Amino acid sequence: MEGPTVSEFQRFLAKRLAISIVLTLVAVSVIFVVLRLLPGSPFESLVTAGNLSQQQITEIRAMYGLDQPMWRQYLSYLQSILLFQFGYSILRSQPVWGVLAPRLVNTLILLVPALVTTAVLSSLLGMYVGWNRGSKLEKLSIIATTFLRSTPVFITGILFVIIFAYNLELVPAFGMRSISASPEGYVETFASLDFLHHYILPFTVSVLYYSGDFLLLARNGVVEKRGSEFLKLHRAKGLSEMQQLARAGRNSMLPILTYFALRLGMIFQGLILLEVVFGWPGIGRELVLAIQQQDYPLVQAAVFIMALAVIVANLVADVLYAYFDPTVSTSGGGAA
């Protein structure tokens, strides 16, 4: 069956782009409304502590445009957020991007290698157990990875901290580096034994958390392909079991690749509770602190980045399926 024509694919892509733009506008609007509905304001704690007078707060509100009517605030917010001009953090008095950029790097350094590692290892294991259906290894791997995936990640994180950090004292419990460490630049920060020592535990929990989805996708794909006609042909040609497995795995890669694209987009959210448990200075932990402090510009920028990444990842996944799978209809009418 032939794949979609160029014109069909272009129409499909334009439609998905339009949907993505609408979803982005909806997401940023929800962020704006929810923040304004929260009780209190970012200045209450400063007033209570006596750090700011009412006159100073009035001046700061005017500086951030918070004294304007809601509709003016919304239009100004849309203009700034869609131009990636995030402004200044209210409580930190720093550019928002200057606060978020290093946290975003920290999240990516933790979660992207974990996602790649588990995608490769879990997919290979899933293909193997799918080919050897009914084996003890298949049952054990499915039970273990399903249990890890269904258990809240903060529970797994706390359990690992108790066992490996407190009881066995093998690794630190919190943070990304020792308190006394003062590295300069990315090389000194991430290419050190001190960082690796802090990295092992959250990295391991992340790998285990993601493993179940990739294992089941790969296993189910190989199970479906095992009885297919093209494998019977290869078997008749005298290919070994491992060669047949390699071909079955290669032909079941599309769901894994598209799911990887989705997960890669969601990686910007970070495993927020994992970062909180391990005290990892990533964007997820920073978002939790910003919400507690009602730092509007910081929260708006962080959630916008996360939402945009998810929307773009969904777009990439849709395009991958439509481009590489000829059974997917680009006209929206179901299977071709």
C-alpha cells in the first residue's frame, strides 16, 4: 500500500500545526487564569516579614503590570510569553530565563540519559521476552516493570533513599553536588566524581520508572510480528532465531520511536516529585517553589515551556506515524 502523497501529507501537517497552535494558546490562557485564582499574592510574605512597605508593593505591582485591568494583563502576558520574553522573577529580582535555564539543563542532564538508557535496554529485553513468550523471564520482567511503573515515583525514590543512602550509606541522599563543591562551568559541574556520586540514585530510579512502557511496547510488537508471513519466509530461507528476532524487532520499532518522541517532550516537565524527593535542582523542583511563592512570571514561563514541549512532541509523534506508517490516513478518515 502506498504512503500518503505529498499534498495529502502537507495538508495533514498544516492541520496538526493549527491544532498545536490552538492548544498552545489554550495552555497559556489556563496558566494565566489559574495563577490569578490562587488565594493571596506573591507580596504577602514580604509584607508580613516587614521587608516591604505598602508603598513599595504598590510600585512593584505597577512595574509588573499587576495594577492593570485583567484583560490588559492577559494581552500583555500573551505578547511576552509567545515572544519568549519572560520578564523578571518577582521574588528573585532576576531575569526569569536566567533562573530557569540552569534548572532546565539540570533536568535534561538527569532525565534524557535515563530515558535513552531505558528505551534501549527495556526495548531489547522486551523484544527478547516477546520472542520467547511464556518464559519465566517474560513473566518476571512484566511483573517487575509494571510494579515499578504503577508505583508513584516519589515512593520508589523514598524507598531507594532509605535503603541506599541511609541504611547502606553508599550514595548521598539529596542534591546534585556536595555543599563544599563550587564548580565553574558545565565541564567541572557534570564531569566530576562528586556529581556522579549524587547522580547514581535519581538516575537509577528514573530508568526503572520508564522501563515498563518500553518493555511492553517492544514485547507486544514482537509478539504481533512473530506469526507474520515475512518471518515465515525468512524462516524458510534458513535464518537463525536471532536473525528472525532482529527483523521482527526492526519492524516493530515505530510505536517505540513515537512513544520515545512523546516522552522526550514530557521530559521538560521532569519527574517533578522525583526532583523534590532527591532535592535535584531541576525545573520541576523550581516550579514547585515558584508556585508556593506565587512568583507569577516564573510559574508562567516554566509551565509554558513544559506545555509547549509536550505539544511539539505530540506533533512530532503524529507526523512520524503519518509519514512512516502507510496504514495511517492523513485525511482523518481512519486507516487507508
